Amino acid sequence: GQIGKDGYRHFMEKELHEHPLAIGQTLQRITDPTTRQLVLPEMPFDPATLPRATITACGSAFYAGMVGRYWLESIARLPIDIDVASELRYRNPPQPNQGMALLISQSGETADTLGVLRVLKKEQQKIVSILNVEHSTMGRESDLVLGMVAGPEISVASTKAFTAQLSVLAALTLTFARKRGVINAQQERELTNHLLDLPSRAAEVMKLFGAVRVMARVIAQARDVLYLGRGICMPIAQEGALKLKEISYIHAEAYAAGELKHGPISLIDPSVPVVAIAPSTILFDKTLSNLQEAKARGGRILAFTDAKGAERLSDIAEHLVILPDVDAFVAPILYTIPVQMLAYEVALLKGTDVDQPRNLAKSVTVE
Ligand code: G6P
């Protein structure tokens, strides 16, 4: 039947609240109930001998792919080439024998991503697609579909599909790592448990709307915003900047925090808020010193962090949103949620058409 807003003001608000469900259902479908091991369908190639993979997508799905690159390279030891579909389509890079192309798309209909699918199929690559709409054109043309179970996503700006995509990518990483013999059973068990705990951590994050709203008041007054992240949280900074642009029409840019000093630091003044995605993982100290540099130049620092990070950030940050402690492996999934909430709260303050932002379409089926 007709999909309603269930009492929420916007589909985006409703869909933000569905993150825990989208992650949970997606993982449940691929969790063996007896062993609690993540089990994906048989691949149309042998992951143990896979020489390399290409990842491609558009928009938010591309940033999910960027997180996937970090995981697949660092955990599954698989070399990755990644690019946005509209570029990859015409780049004509050499492809390996027996390679894999990993496509990510909520709709399964995005013209650029479909264009790459057809190009790489001609190059004999095996096509594996991570899709929310499995009965779609990409679904039909792929060698293997890995379904997300996010449910219909109505808001033009993607929310729950993103964390569902990441959940599939994380499961794929663990499966490949196991088959490539680069992870032992105990490491796999620990990482799997971190993933399976995520729906409850995500449910706790829903209580942060109020804290995010305070931060949103600063952002709503800005003309330009800088999002900073490092390592695996860099794509989450990119997702945050994209979401803010899409629905609040405020200009935002994401930068790798370490790259700040090579250019964008010249933009910093009190009118350009700096939003940091800063869980207290291995790169935290480096991010902290980048933020201190920004603060010293008059920047207003806003940060998403955990309790441990908050202790170190409290001197320099004007507002902190404090998330539950999670392992670095799953941090990008959890941190996505408040970063998307921020864009939503800013859009509310700006009074924009949140679910149907100007000039955008849910699924771009023309080139
Ligand atoms: C559009 C939407 C984005 C989405 C992108 C890719 O541009 O506005 O939110 O991320 O398409 O869509 P797909 O369906 O391929 O994930």
C-alpha cells in the first residue's frame, strides 16, 4: 500500500529513525543463526585469487564505496580502484583478468552507474551490485546482487540506504578476508560482533537529535562550512557535506583533516564553522592537532566524538555531540547517523523542502 510518514514531519525524519532497523535487517539476512557468522551468497569468482576490484557509484552511494575501499584494502588486503561512475565510464582503465566490479546503488537505476556496469561487463569483469531495489535494471544485468534490506527510501536525500550499504560492504570485507586467509577466526568473531551490536548502538544515537539541533543553529547561520575527517571517517565528512548542500543549500566542503594546512586553512575565520568527525580511534590525535590549528585561526569547532574524545576536545570545541563508544571498524556506520541528522536539522531551520530539494531527483536515470 501507500507509504506514509507515520506521524513524522518528513520522510527524511522517518527514514533517519529507521537506521537501526535498516542495519539490523540487512545484517540479519546474511547472519547464520547458529554460528552467528556473516555469510554472503557464493561469489561468481574465487575471492581468494581475486587480483583487484573496482568500486563505483554516484552521490552518497559513492561515499559508501569509499568506506568500502578502506575496509577491503586494510582488512581483506584487496587492491581497489574507485571512482564516481560518470568519470569511470569514460576513463578506460586497464582491467585485470577475472576482476570484479562492485556497484553500489539504492535505486539500481542510476544511468551513470548502469553505464559503468555495461562497460565493465564488456571488459569481462564480474559484476556484483549492492542494491536496495533488487528488481531493477542493475539487478537484472549483474552477475550477483547483494541486497540491502533498508525498505523503501522516499526522501530524495539518502539516509538509511547508506548505512545499509555500509553494512553489506562490511560483511563483504569479512567474507573476503576469511576466504583470502588474512584474518583469523578470533579477529573475525570480534569484528562480526561489533557489527551485530550496531543496531542497538544506532538506536542510542536517536537520542542525540537534541544535541544535534544545538549544533544546527550555528551551521544555519553560515554561508560556508568545512567538514573534516581522517581515514575511514573521511568519507563520512564527505557524506555530511553533500547532505548539507543537498537539503539546506549551504555550501559545504569536506577535507581530509591533514590536508587542511595545504590550502583550505586560508578560508578559516569565525564565519566558517568546522565540523569534525572525530571518534577516538588511531588517528584521533592527528585530527585533534588539525582542529587546534583551525581554532588558532579563529575557527568555530563543532565535533562528533565519543566520551574519551570529548575530554580532549572540550577546550577547543564550541559544541560536541557525544556518541556511544564503538570499535573503529564500525565507527563510520554509526557516525553517519548524526551527521545526516545535522543536515536535516539545518534544513528545518532554513525552511527548505526537505524531502524534495530543488533541482534534485531521487534517481537520476539520464546521463
Ligand atoms: C541522486 C540522489 C542521491 C543518490 C544518488 C545515487 O543523485 O540525489 O541521494 O545518492 O542519486 O543514487 P542511487 O540510487 O544510485 O544510489
